[in-house]
Amino acid sequence: MPRIFVDFRPAEVVHKTETYVSYYVVNPFTGKMTRKRIRCNHIQGKTERLKYARLVCQAVNERLYDGWNPFYEELPNCAVTIRDAIGRFLEAKAKTVRERTLESYRSSADMFLEWLTLHKADKAYCVTVTRKMIQDYLSWSCSRKSLSNRSYNNYCMFLSTLFDFFKFKGFISDNPTEGLERKKVDRKIRVVIPPADRRLIKSWVDEHAPRFFWVMQMCYRLFIRPNEIVQLRIADIDFKNGLLKIPSTVAKNHGDRVLALPGELLDYFVSLRSHPDTYYIFADRHTFAPGPKKMAPTRIAEKWKQMRDELKLPASYQFYSLKDTGITEMLEAGVPAKFVKELADHHSLEMTERYTHRSNAKKILEYNTLKF
């Protein structure tokens, strides 16, 4: 009994400017009839080419009638749901990326899964994800969280990384995020906190969270990043030589760093010697005292925002502004950029020299004695 043509259309030979075998088959993961072609132009001579095409056409039709579907051969791992594939992605990344990066991946994955679940697509196969779905998801994310251009681009980067993994594993044949247009991001504005405002900040901190002052000093004096600060332990302090080691497992740029501790900061660290070496230097989310459990780096930003709001300081004053302030003032004091680069753990001297616009302006003014 002949098979009813519901999931394919028989192959036929097309012999015009080029010779090929054409047929349609249902993509089992999208439910759409998809055209397939087998080109025969590599066969020399029109007569031989046509003869070859007819043989190919006959063989394809025999396989189609037997239930063959080329999609299963092209993508042998395509029968994987999006939810399962995301789980595999996170499991693989847990072995290769830093903890904070993994947390970011998990957060982005959770939001993507939330949207997929909302549209009852989380248990669909990976190959069903289209460019339009990605664009719809990004539009939903923007409307829900009022994403900045920088955050929007970060979402795009995560999706690109996710679907590159899917493609590498054979879950999909093409990455639907390729060519996604990124939004224009303005160059980061470096904000320097003036001394008068720094005195206000210190007065507030002395009264409400004294230990937080030393967290700020880590950023202002040593240019250490918040995520690095919360991972440092008592064991990383060399009390004898007045040094602080930032292990490669902690450092953002994956290289060991050794920093000399300024006097006041060293004195504070010496007061912590009685704590076990395994304790984190700043652990308690309320007092910032040492402790056995690591504090989330977001707690630093939360305390900073509380202080800034109560003092009614500009929103442009971010915790990172302490680092920007320290770098700028050090360069203005005449410290060579190469030394500041090393302390700031910048990839290149160019990154450090972005801070020199203020100091250069002041130096130029010294020579600008022009009179009209």
C-alpha cells in the first residue's frame, strides 16, 4: 500500500542551468516542510550528469518511503530539549569558569528559562529556537528590567555563548544569535570623588560601619575589585613583610599579585591576626568582620548605596569611583603610568592612560600663559 505523503514530497530531478535533485521533508523539530537539494554539477557531461541525478532521485525516494529523514543524520543530537541543554551548559561551565562568571550565567539562564516557560517552549527541542524567538526574548527582557545598552549587550553575549555551546554539542546546526546587532555603549565615564565628599563619606562610615572604611581603602589605595576583596583570606596577608597576596584563583586577570600594604591598612590587618587563616578578611554582611563564610560582593555595593543615599551624594559616585579616584590622583601626583598599571592590574598601559586626561589638563594649564 503506497505511503500517504504527509511528511515528505518525493524527490525529482531539476535539469536547467544546474542539475540537482530536489525534495521536501518535514523537519520533525519545527513541524515545517523544508526543501532539500542534492547538487550533481560535479559530474562531467550533461548526459552523464542527468543519468546520475536520476539514480540519486530513485535512491532518495526509496529511503523516504522507508521512513528516512535526513534531519536525524545531519544533527544526531538534536533531540535535546532547551531546558536539558541549558542544564548541560551550566554543568560544563562550572568546571571551567570563575564562580562569579558562573553566577552570572545562572542568572541569565534562569531569566531565559522563565521566558521560555512562559511561552511553553522550555521543553521544546533546541533546533526550534529561531532568530525571532531570540529577538522577542530580548524585547521582553528590556521591557521588564529597563536594561541599559551595556546590559542588553551582555544578554546578547550570554545567548551567543549559550548557543555556541549548543552548536558545538550538535544540538543545533546554526547559531540563531549570529549577527545580532549590539547597541551603542557610551565610553565609561571616570568619576573622581572630591576630598570634601570623601570626608563626608568617612564621617558616615565611622559612625555606621567602621570596618567598611577598610573595604573602601582596599579599592581606593590598592585598586582591588569588590569580587576580589570578598575572596581574600587572613592567610593571604604576609604580616612580617607587610604584603597582601591576591591569588590567581581570586584575581580577575588570573595572575598572582603581591601588593605592599599602606601603614594604616597594615595596622588594621595586624589586628586580625588572632583569626584563623581560613577566615575571609571581610565576611560579615553587616559589620564586615572576618568570618568563615564568604560574603557576596553585592553587599559592598548595597552598603555603598545606603551611605550615598543617606548623604544625598550623586548617583554617579559608584563604589568603583574610589578606584578611579585613586588612580587619577596617583597619576596627578607624578607616579609613572607603568607603576599605576601594575597596581591597578590593567591589561595594557592604554587602559591606565585613560585616566590621564585630568592630570594632562592641569599640566597644560601650567604652560598656558597666553594673553590676548
